[in-house]
Amino acid sequence: IEYYVAYQTFANADRQLSQQGYEVVNPMKICKKHWSWLRCMAKCLWAIMFCRKIHQLPNWQESRGARIEYRWAKLLRKRFL
């Protein structure tokens, strides 16, 4: 999907989860727009190691990166919202 659409989707989820009291690690904020996909994945997988819970956006299964993050989080026995 387009960068702007992805950014807005993540921003909406970030706002909702923050309002619920969660400290959110938003991939769109921890990665720079000009970074490669691989660099962003490395940064996100690293960040998942320090998260207690994982929230996945609707249709996450359509994203190669989200599927990798899901398997990584399962391997690390993270809880899912």
C-alpha cells in the first residue's frame, strides 16, 4: 500500500492504543522513510524483543513483513492484543 495510507493506518492504531494506556512502538516512527525494507525489518524485529504485547493491524496477513513479525513474536512467546 502507499506510504501515506500505511502511515495513517499506523497513526490511528497508535492513537487508539495510547489512549488505552499502552506505550506504543510504532514501526512508522522507528524507521525512516528512506530506509530499505530489510533495514526496517531488522529494526522492527529488534524492537519486538522488548515489547510485552503485540498488536497487529487488520489485514496484516497480506504484508510479508507483518507475517515475519508475527512468527518472530510467536517464537519469542509474546502476547497478542
